[in-house]
Amino acid sequence: MHSTTKLNISPDNTILLAKTRHIEELDRLSVSIQFVESIGWMVHQLQAERGASCLYLASAGSRFAKERSAIIEQNQTSEAGFTEALQRYLSHNTSADAKQTLVSWILLGLEQLRPFRHQVTLLKIPFSDCIQSYTRLIGSLISLIFEITDNTVNSKISTYLVALYNLVQGKEFAGQERALGSHLFGSGYMQLEHQHKLLELIAQQDRHFELFSQFGTEPLREAWRASMVTDAHRMQHAYRNKLTAAKDQQALSRADSDAWFDVCSQRLTEIWHIQCQLVAAMHETLNTLSEQAKRDLENTRQHLDELRNRQSPATSVDSTFFNLAIPLENAFTFLAHDELTPYPMESIIALLQQQSQQLAEIENELSETKKSLAERKRIERAKGLLMSKLGLTEMEAYKMLRNTAMEQNRKLIDVAENIITLSTQGQ
């Protein structure tokens, strides 16, 4: 049998225990943030490898062989760092949930990445399959960021993570646009099917970057606005216009392929710098929260000691549980009060009210973030139903959802809910 330390149950100790558990939660969250940072780096590196591999295949192995080899060597080091961060994350998050299966799936992909790379080197993987295979692994990693975000209970960090998820997802669609545009310019002519996919990728980027701006802080929004007026952004749009304005089978300049790849890469680097800024701000916020929580614990402990030392043997009921002048709901539930008159720290009830206030503020701030995540899950489910029933691709399913919402002047989430409801009724 395992021996356990028996907790001395008392009002004081339960208040202190709640604050101690809050500190422990922030410590676990710090490990989660480090893991998310590792995932973001893996995504960034795999995007670079995907780009180099596609150019290598497009040139039939005559170009980008050395660059690709250098990226792969660096990525193998990144994979080791990812594994270490994953081990720390799993050791601090012991509850079994959907993330465990997703982690196993990702590890399977990383395990099979080495032979896949070898097949690319031998030119045995078609260009389109190469893009889709890397996109499959990158998409799984981004999904893991979403799952960690969905399970984060701290409102400030959760908001940062929602911004990060959308920035990383938008950047991934930008990476896919780079690969597809390189293929189109490299082929020397426009293909209508690929042009439609390009337009969808652009729309997906716009959607996720808009959500990033919505949930990001003002310094992040300012950095984003600055990135929208750089030379790389301007040049990318110029080349993008060539692709979106071209007619089916219209000739494209093969010489534009390298220039397109370069400006898209510069653009991805600019987004990566914003991602690093976001992660740094998240770490800083978490450190501040942790320091505040530790100070709060120590201050509460000292105040409880002072309260107990001031009490007489015959305890007065003036400020305790049986003080009938205090309405019951006021005793343990935070109610709005005059901000100029803070709660008097003269009894344990005041501490309970203060703690209730803190919890209420956290829950209110978290609700909007959780709403966004819940809507994303419902939209993804509706998209999956359309893909399954109508045999659509992911892009086609999302386009159907979006077009239906525009035609009916409804929100995307409302159209998704209707599809889910109809599917449930039909079962």
C-alpha cells in the first residue's frame, strides 16, 4: 500500500491548498507551453523541408539537393528536442485523453519520416504526394496545438494559445501556397484545378490571420500590420496576382518559380518572427502569473496567521459563518461592490470572497476563448460529415460551408450546426 500524507483539514488549509494547486497548475502549464513552442519549431522546420523537397523533385534531383540535406540534418536534431519536450509534457500531464492518441499518431509519422525522405531522395515519390505527405504530418502537429489549447484553463494563456494556433495554421496554408505556386510556375502553364485550390488556400489564410489578430495583443497586432507593408509581402502579392488572374492553360514564366519561392520564404520568415514574439510574450505572462500566485500564497498565509493570532478564545460571531448580517450568497460568492471600498481583510470570509472574485474573473475571461474553440470543433465536424457523405476534399467541404453561409447570410457556425443536426436526425 502507498503511504499518503494526511491533510490537516481546516478552512485555512483549504484556502492555502487551492492557491498551492493554482501554482502547480501554472507549473504544468509552463511545461505545456514549452512543448507547444517545440511543436511550432517542428512545424516551421518541416515546412522548410517540404519546400526544399518539392523543388528537388520538380528539378528531377538536379537542384536543392545540398540545401535539402542540410535542412533534414537540422530537422533530425529538432525531432530529438521535440521528443524530449514531449516526455516532459507527458510526465506532467498524466490524465488520459484524446491527445494521447494524437501523440501516438504523430510519433508514428516521425518514425516513418526517415524512409519517406529516402524515397524522395531516390525520386520515387510524386510531387503531389510529397506535398500531401508533409502536409499530413504538419497538420497533425498543428492539431496537437489545438488540443492543448482546448484543455488550457488559464484564460490569459488560453487566449495566447488561440492566437498562436491561428497564426501557425495560417502560416501552414501560406506554406502550402508557396509549394503549389512553385509547382504552377515550374510547370510553365496554369491549371484551373490548382488555381481553385490556390484561391482556397488564400481564403483559409485570411480567416486564420483574422482570428490571430482578434485574439492577439496590441503589440502582436502592430507587428502583424508592419509585416503587411514589407517588400516581401508586396512582391508576393504581385506574383500571386499573376497566378490568380491567369486563364486555364495560360502560359506562365518558369523563371518566376525561383523568385516566387524566395519571396514566399521571406514572408514565412516574417510570420515566424511574429510567432517567436508571441511565444516570448506568453512565457513572460506565465512567469508573471506564477510570481503573482506565489506572492498571493505567501500573503494569504501571513494574513491567516495574523487573523488566528488576533482571535480571542471565545470567538466572536461578528465576522464568521454565523454572522447573519452577511447574506449567505455574499459569504462565498463574489458580488459587485464599490471599487473604491475594497473588501476588508478582517476575516476568513473576506478571503473567501476575494478568492471567489479571482475565480469568477478567470471563468469570464475564459468563456469567450472556449467559445471560439468550440465553434471550430463544430465546423470541423460539419466539414468531416460533408467530406464523408459527398466525397469532397477538405477544401471543397469548407468552400461549400462558406458559400452556403454567404448565400443564406448566416454565420458559418450556424450552417455547421444545421448540417450536424440534419445528420443526427438522419441516423
